[in-house]
Amino acid sequence: MSCRSTGPCSPLPIWLLVAIGFLVAAGRGDAAQTARRGGERQRAKPPTTEWDKTSKSAFLDDAFTSLEGERPDFIAAASTRTATGGGAATGGTVQGGFRWSTLVSPDTLADEIKEQRKAVAAAVASASDFKGGGYDKAREAFSAVALAFGLIAAHDGDVRWKKDAENARDLFARVGFNCKVGTDGSFAEAKARAGDLETLLDGGSPDKKADRDEDFLWSQVAGRPALMSRLEAAEQIASGVVASKGDFDRQIEALVRETEIVAAIGEVIQQREFEFHDDDTYRGYSAAMRDAAVRARDAARKSDYDAARAAVGDLKKSCDTCHGDYRS
């Protein structure tokens, strides 16, 4: 380095010397990390200029001697984030790495399918009842079953019916959408799918294979009106459980199941292509409902009645507020 004046150079500013020192230290660490990976990387050589004692005292001889722990491997961390689908607050993307176990347990999913079995059987008991209005009950029940199998297919835990879950999800989703009307065709399909449900519960697999020519979307599992009906039922059950301390003590397991279903639906309806999925206000309501349901579930597991009642109150408030702005 040269000076423009003919006189001696003035000392470099302290801030500049500090910056150079950190660059030198970082270069040493990167070189060591590269060597550990078995490769060599060309690096700029550190400056050889001798500094005066005042300037040199601002630096450590080796900054890494004062650091604790191993140097982070940022490349490996980036690869992990890519593989798991990102770092969303709720755990990542839904299909690629989301931990559904944080919202809903395998036991709840199994119980949900077993409970909906009764509603399905009642809805397809007779063609006349089905056409007279039973098709709407069938739509709600089949949609709930489709959602449960969708959650099983995506779940990060060991859940019953895992190997058949994707096919079951698509079969029950289709009949759920087709049961919007009561016709001979929709009744025949509902009757067949009711048989498939019985086969699954008895340990078998459906003979029919669902046709899927495109990537899966959660919006294809169930329509929003059907899911809103399931949410309303869950909210009523949860409110009844926390109506008194005695009811709470007797029905803690029911509260856990219903709030886990609410939490799962609250997450699902925020996913791509669901109606209003790109509406920030709607997503805010859905997230608030999901989080309140998780708090209620956690309080129930701890037998904390006051916390559970408060959380269920928040859950109901988020639902009521949302219904005031959005209607199915």
C-alpha cells in the first residue's frame, strides 16, 4: 500500500483492522473445513504487513481458540432444510416433512375411522333414505374418513392402514364429493365404498384401485362444507366436555380426540388450492383455531381443567369469528 503524500503513512483505522482480522480468521476456518471434506480450495493469503503493537492488540492470535463447540456445517444444514421441505413454523411443508404427530396421534386417526363407520353404515342402509337426505350425511362421513386416511398416508408415525392409506384416501374422497346429490349412481358408489371400509377395518384391502393422474392436493380430500360440519361437531363435543369439572374428568380422552381432529383440519384447510388458502385473514383464523385446539389437547393430557376450558373457549371464538366473515 502506498501513500499519496510524501510523508509517512498514517495508521489504518481500527475498524478496518478489525474487519481484516475477522476475514483472516474466517478464511482459516473455511480452509480447515474444506480439508476435512477431502478437498482443497484456493484461498487468498493473509497480509504479511507488520502491524504496530497498538493495532495488533485489537486481535486474538487465533479467534477459534476462544469459541466453544464445533464449527457449524452450513452446507449440511441447508441440505436438511431442502430435504424436509423448509422451515415453516409448524414444521415444514405438509407433504414433504411436516410432523403430523404434533397435531394428531395414530390412536385418534384410528378412532375417527371407526366412529365414522357407524355414520356411513346408517347413511347407506336404504336407497330411499339415502335419496331422501341421507346422501348429505354420507358426504360428511365419507369426507371425514377420506381426511383421516389422508392424514395416515402423510403421518410421520406408525399408523394402522398405512399401506392402503393413499388408495383409501382417494376412493373415499371421490365418493364424498359424489354424494353431493342423492341418485342411483351415488348410492351404488356409496354402498360399494361402505363395503371397502368394512374390508379395511377387518384387516383386508379394497379390491378397487383409485385412478390418479396428477399430484395429490389436500383440497381433493374433502370439500370445505363437509369439513366445516366435522369442525362444528367437534366443537360441540369439546364444549360439552369442559362444561363442568366432572364432565371433564370423565371425558378427557374424548376431548383429546376431538381437539386433535380440529387441529389437523385447521392445518389442512390452509394448504394450497383449498378455498381461501391465499387469504391471509382466513389463514389467520385457521391457525388460531389449530393452535387453540393444540392447547386444549395438551391441557387435557395434563388433566388441567381450567386451561382446557380456556383453550376451548379460544377455539370457539376463532370459529365464530371466522363464520362471521366466511360462510360455507
